[in-house]
Amino acid sequence: GIKMKISKETIDFVLSFSEDRDWKQFHNPKDLALSLSLEASELLELFQWLSSDEAVKKNKEKMREELADIIVYAIDFADALGFEDLDALIMDKMKKNEEKYPLSKAKGSNKKYTEL
């Protein structure tokens, strides 16, 4: 499978980047949520009027940058709300997803959990 990583050093750098510039004063949950949505929209825009394959071929480097922006804002959002343990945050949600999408019913299906 795909092996991804993010280090504590990267998270610390993201947080110190904002602190060093005195931007945390602007990092309230509402504005960070808006920023997350805007960056996700910028990622989505790269697919407009193209097939998925065409969009990736044409815009992969831009997608990389937009994804970085999304992850940075997600880290800032977690920090603003005091969510320090991102592993626990993700695993708690994935456990809920496991309950909603049991392997026996969801494997190979794109149906919403209410339709399984």
C-alpha cells in the first residue's frame, strides 16, 4: 500500500510558522474552517472540465500544492481547537466509520451507510 508520513517536526514547523508571523490571532475556528473549504475548492477547481486522468496529468504539481495547503490549514484548525492527538482524532473517526461501513456490507460498494 501507499506509505505516507508526517513527522512531529513538520507539525511543529507549521505551527511555529504561524506563531513567528503573529498569525495565530487570526486563527479562529470559523476562519480556519473557511480557509480549509476554500483550499479544498481550489483543489476541486483543478478537475473542472477534465476527466480525472486528464486533470491529474495536467495539474499534478498544483494538486500537490493545494493538498499541502489543506493539510496545513487542518493542522492549524486542530491546534485552534486544542486537538493535540491527531492519531487519536483520526482513529476515533475511523472506528466510527468501521461501524457504519462493515466490511461484509461495504466492500466494493460506493453506497452510503444508510443504504447498506
